[in-house]
Amino acid sequence: MKPVLVTGADGFIGGHLVQILIDRGYSVRALVQPDSHSTILTGLPVETVLGDIRDEQAVTEAVSGCDLIFHLAADYRLWVPDPRPLYDVNVKGTVTVLNACVQNDVKRVVFTSSVAVLRLPDDGRPVNEDTPTTIEDMPVHYSRSKFLAEQEAMKFVDSGLDVVAVLPTFPVGPGDWRPTPTGRVILDFLRGRIPVFVDTGVNVIHVHDCALGHLLAAEKGRSGERYILGCQDLTMSDLLATLATIAGKRPPRVKIPHTAAYVAAAFGEIGGRITGREPLACFAAVTMSRKKKFFSPEKAVRELGLPQRPAQIALADAVDWYQRNGMAHG
């Protein structure tokens, strides 16, 4: 059996995807950063290739002999003192991976894009894959880099490469050790670091269901199509209230205007540049919070059979994992 390659296999979604693939009998090859501190792959029957997705030699070695590629590797940060690595990894890295796929006659690629590439309306209505969007609609460097990466991926489709794009919303659940920006919200709540909140919203999906959506896209997705991997829309107030119920804590009651959040972000940015540590609030996060990030996964449910596990289960699994791993305090 030819191996299936997963880039970003040591990441949050990637780790769950690797486990799903193994459970279903696939031979898995993982391309991971040489300096990765993740233990997600420890003990798993995985062939590991050490390398960066910007390294043509390492990517070619990883892709060689594979018919199916899951390209998840990305730089997912909202606060970046220097945005250039976001574009290098997310855009140039994607081109490097897809070039190697063409050169090695790969049969299918599942490319992990992001709902950050979709334009959000002012009225909070859920958007779908057909929402018209331009680069000018991208408010922060992360979303711009992912938008450009998706544009590059679609160029390869036009050239004959079989690429299916999946757009995860906000995956939640066990194993978010870094954590992702979404996981950071949960951790900050558990640690008592969210005394106030802004009026925003997110679409939550269990990370296992999101990872399974990648495999479903490989099996059932149509080349050149995009599929939103999401589940349940929650306002920030509802999300924090749900976390409070799960963790037995009191939710914050004070909702502040975005102008006040920008002031807090200004101080956070200054502190972050001095200390080099990610601030609790940053301009990118506040900017993205100005609109509710609500999305419709109807297409993925209809065409792929994407599971729709309630957000409460995803949040409970995340809280349980953080508590069991000693990360909920500090």
C-alpha cells in the first residue's frame, strides 16, 4: 500500500487526522518540522520525514511514492511581530508542496484552507463557500496569507492537479497543546484571564469531526470545490457561558465595545514587542472579532457526510484534556 502523506501531522487537526487514517488501515507518512516539540505522533506507526514545507528537497522526499496528500501545514498565528513568515509558510510553502505533487504524479490533494478567506457580512448572517471575496476583504495578515495560498492552489486545479479545498471553522477538543488561537480562548477562560468580552461569535466544530472531514473530502469531494468544515454557531457570550457550566466557573458578565478592546490591544502589542511574548489582546484578534464568524457547513454535510457533534461536547472534551494535562491553571 502506498503511504498517505500528511503535512502538519504534528498539529492539532493533523494529529487527529493521522490517528483516523491509522485506525482505517492507511499507511501514513508525516512531514514535520525538525524542531517540533509535539508528542502527538509518539508511539504511532508513522513514517516521519523531517523538513520544512519551504524546503523543496524535503518536500520531494516526503511526497515521493504517495498518491494522496493532505496538506495541513500552516503558520496559524494572529499576533506576529513580523508577518513575512506567514506568507513564506502559507503561500510559498503551499506552492512548493503542490509543485512536488505535480512532479510526482500525485492523484489527489486535500488542501486545508480556512474560513478566514471568506468575506463576512455586517449583519452576522452565516456565509457559505460561494461568498464572493477579494484580497481587500482580508483584514489581517493571517487571512491574507491563507487567501493567497488558496488562490495558488486553485491555479494548480486549472493546470490539471486534483485538489479539494477544506475550510475549517474553529476546531475544538483534546490535543490542542500549542494552543491554537481558539484553544487560547478556552485556556484563558480556565485560567481566569477573561474578565470581559466583546460582542462576537464563532462556529465551533469538534476537532475529530474536522479531521474526519478531511478524509471525507478525499473520498467524496469534487476537484476544485471548497467545503466548509464547521458545525455550530455560538456568540461569545454563549461560548463563555457553556465553558462556565462545564468547568464550574462563573462567566464574565461585562461586555465591552470594540473601541475599548482596541485600547487594550494597543497596550498588549507594546508589551508583546518588548517581551516577545504573545499578548492577551492584539490588533488582529480584535479586528477579526468585529464581525461574527458564522458559517454554513451545509455543503459538507450534504456532499461529504460531515458529522455535526454539538459544540458543548467539543468544549467539554477540550476542558477535560486541558485539566488532565495540567494546563488549566497558571
